[in-house]
Amino acid sequence: MSIKVLLALLAASGLLGLAVGYVFRWLLVLARKGSIEVEVKQLLLNAKLEAEKITSEAETRVKTRLAEVDAEAKEKEEKLTRAEDRVFKREEALDRKQTELTAEIDAVKAKIEEVRSMKERADALMVTRSEELARVAGLSREQAKEQLFAEMTRQSEDDFAIRLQKLDRDGMEKLERRAKEILTTAIHRLGNSVASDTMATALTIPNDELKGKIIGKEGRNIKAFERASGVEVIIDDTPGSILLSSYDPIRRAIARVALENLIVDGRIQPAKIEDAVEKAKADINKIIKEKGEEAAFEAGVLNLDPRLLQILGRLNFRTSYGQSVLQHSVEMAHIAGMIAEELGANPQIARAGALLHDIGKALDHEVQGTHVEIGRRILQKFGVSEEVVKAMQAHHEEYPYETVESVIVQVADAISGGRPGARRDSVEQYIKRLADIEEIANSFGGVEKSYAISAGREVRVFVRPEETTDLAARELARNIAVRIENELKYPGEIKVLVIRESRSIEFAR
């Protein structure tokens, strides 16, 4: 019984618990529902406030933007108004100018018509006057015109002749005076010492016993030396001296260096001789290069091809009438530069043309042609400018003077070679050579007189025009040149100039 009661109590308590739990849960749900509603109401309130705030700010921005847009529209409207005013004023100005221009055109047309009518009246008056003059003079209009033109031409020719004579006289005096000033200035500003050389080089030896070693057994050493160097060795009774003879100065220089080295070494034999000559060639080539570079630097001529400088340096061993050709060229470069500066010409071209004017002499024993023509080919081969070639090619008048610098180079050549002490030559040989040249020229028929000038480098032959034709004059020049080549010995070349001049003279008494 008690168990049933207990179970009943337990069941009752369980039902009660369920009822209490349900009630409690219902209360909890009611409480949470009230809290959510409060939150929702708060969120709605906050959203409403935020919407009102956003709406207010948007209205404010819209009002501000509308104000800005109104201001911009007003400003643009004012600009358009001002632009319309300017366009309107410009149109008014253009209308006024168009009116004025139309008036001016009308005035010019009226003046043109007036001038045309005046010209027609003038032409009519000239025709009337010409007809009247022709009637009075008894000449037609064309005849009167020809006589008038002839008289005006004669008067003009007389006036021109008098004026030209005056200009020629005054101009020549001024030019001669200016030329003397320029040449005197150039000569005074430069004065160099002059070195001389001959066809033979004397070599001093320590003692005469070396002459036997140089000759060698049965002349073996001296023959080997001459064969290797291309130089003739002259050993005579002169104490302490040996002569090296050759027309080529570079060969003489190589032979001198080689023989000096052999003497210092003491072992003179064919094998050593060949080695010494080869070594001397290398030494001389180095000296040639250095001399060429020094000359170009001293003359102020830069950017030359190294191979051209090598050829230029060979002139250090070449002489003309005892004057070193390289020193002569450097001296000419200085003189030409001075004269070019005085005349307003190009000093660089003048210097380069003067420095390279005789470069053909470095190879004239190896290449056919005059040293001027050889020099032209050398400069053109190594890309020297055409202005420099023109400046150097006319210094012996083989080519015409094409630039001012070409005349300057010729003048500088005359100054450097003609100043006292620059060159030397035997007086007897010099006089004899000139006399022989003139004698050969005078021996031909039809020759009136002849003069050897320019230190024997040119002979001018005057022929009788009634006995010699132009064609015969050309043949005469060739025959004289051939005889001079065959009968005389001379340095360089000789220019033969045959002059045939006829004059007709009458006297008005």
C-alpha cells in the first residue's frame, strides 16, 4: 500500500513538476518577448532618427550643390555675355576696316587710272617730241635713237675708262702698301736658324784601324754593308773620317746609325752587318714617326692620319739647296698662319697646306711625277680635305690659284726659301747652270731673248711672233725642255715658258 502511495506521490510530483516547468517556461517566453519588442522598438527609433539625420544632411548638400550650380551657371552666363560683347565689337571693327579698305581700294584704283592716263599723255608727248626732233634733224626716229645711243655709249666709255684708271692706280698703291706690311710683319715675327746637309754624310771613327775592319778581308765587309744599306762607303786617307754617299737621305741615315752601332759593338762581319742595318731601319722609322708628329704639333696641324705623319717625317732627312725640307715646311706653316690671320683667311687651312706642300718630295725618288702631283695623290689617299689640297697644289703654279689660302702658301714658300741664309748653292754652279739654260734656249731659231729665273727653276723664252706660230711655240717649248733634260744636271724640275707676243703700234699726230 505504501508503495502505491509512494508511486502515486511520485507521479503527482512529476505532474506538478511538469506543470511548474511549463508555467516557468511560459513566463520566460513572455519576458523574452517583451524584451525583443523593446529592442525592436529601440531599433526602429534609432533607424528613424538616423534616417532623419541622413535626410537633413542630404538636403543640406543638395542646397549647397544647387547654390554652386547656380553660381557656376551665373558665371558662365556672364562669360558668354562678355564674349558676345567682344564678338559684337570685333564685328563692328571689321565692318569699319572693311569700309576703310574698300575706300582705299577705290582711291588706289583712281590713282592707277590717273597714272595710266598720265603715262599715255607722256608717251604721246615723247612720240611727238621724237617726231619733231627727227623732222628738224632730217633723221628718222630709229636713226635718231641710234645716234643718241652711240653718243651716250661713247661718253660712258670715256667716263668708265677714267674711273677705272683712277681706281686701278689708287687700288694698286693701297694693295702694294698693305702687302708689304703683311709680309714684313710675317718675316719679322719668325726667324729660324737654318741647317744644311749634302749628298754625303761624314762619320767620325775613333781610330783609323777600324777602316780595315770595315773593309774586311778582300772587301767582304764593305761590300756586304753597301749591299744591305744601298749606300756607297767612301774610305780615303782622311784621318778619323768615313763618308757615306747616297742621293737618298734616309738611306744615309740608316747607314750612319748601323755603322755607328757596328763600331760600338766591335764585331763587323756580314751577318752582324745585316742585323745592324735592319735594326737601324727600325730606329730610323721610329725617328721618322716622331719627327712627323713633332712637326705637325709645332705647326698646329692636328688630326692627321698616322701614315701621313710617317711620310711627313721622312722630310726631316730631305734637303733642298741645303735647307731642311721639314724645317722649311714648319716655318712656312707659321708664316702662312700669320699672313692668313692678317688677311682674314682660314689660318688652319693655310697652315696645313704649307706644312704638307712638299710632302711629295718624300717619295719623289720612288713614284713617277712631280712632287706636287705626288703630294696631291698622297693627300687625297689619306682623306685630307679638298681645301688643304687646293692650298698646297698651286705653290709652283702647276695648278691655278683657287682659294686665298693657295696664294698664301705660295707667298710663304717664297719668304721661307728666299730669305738670306735659308738656302745655299755653289755660286759658280748656280751661275753656270743659269748660263747653260739660257744658252740652250737661245740656240733655237726664232728666239729673241730668254731669261732663267726663280733660281733656275723656270726659263722664259721670248720668240719673234713673225717667225714663230702658236703651234711652233708649243713645239719649241718641248724641244728646249728635252735638251735641258739631256744636257744639264739640276735638282727638281725646270719650267719652260715660251711667250709669243705681237703688238700693233700707231701714233696719232
